[in-house]
Amino acid sequence: MPATKKTVKKVSTTNSTEVKVGAASKAKVAVKKPAVKKAEGVKLEAVPSGALTRVIAKVDAGWGNQLYIRGNGGGLSWEKGVLLQCINDDEWLWEKKVSEPKVSFKVLLNDEIWAVGEDIIVASGETSVFTPCFIL
């Protein structure tokens, strides 16, 4: 007697998989989700969201000097400066994805000498290009 051919079809649901064999038989099979383990010593950080905001200070800071930025928004603080990246002889860059609507800031020479003038404000996603002045 020839064997009859049965159709097997898997239908996925959220907690189990239903296996249909032929038209009359139904069986539910529990599906285990793999356990997710956090690696020891690995810190998971949230991916920054927001718009790329740039600050470009156009100034020759002099040999051996560096520019820092302090402020509010974009992870900045008024208590401790963040080193700007020197991208040219007279250009310094800070850039970050900022989720706040604006960043207010000032730059400092060697994180000690404040630039003269009011705080500068840049909108999230914009670029602020300016020339700071320092009184030594």
C-alpha cells in the first residue's frame, strides 16, 4: 500500500508555534526564546539621538595652547571644559548630536581663561562659527 503524503505547515504565533499536519491534526509546540546575557564589564550606552551641532572657533591659540568649551546642553557643563579638536592652524571644532533645542556655551584657553563677551547660543543641528577674544 503506498504511503500518503502529508503537508506540514508552520504558523508562528507570539508564544508558540502551531504545526498543522494534514487538515485534521493540530499540535502546539512551546518555543523557548534564547536567554540574553550581558557581558561582564561591558557598559551598554544609549545611542545619541538628535541633530549634529557644530561649534567652530577661528583663532590661532598659539603654540602649545588648547581650546576648551563649557556650557549648557549637548552634554556640556559650566564646571569642566571639553577639549575642542584642532582641525587647522586657526580652527577648533566641537561637534555632537544634540537632542536639546539649543546649546549655550563659551570657549576657554587651556580651560582656564574665558573668552570675552556674552555666552554664545547655537540651535540644535546648526553650526556656529565665531572668533573668540581672550585677555591675557
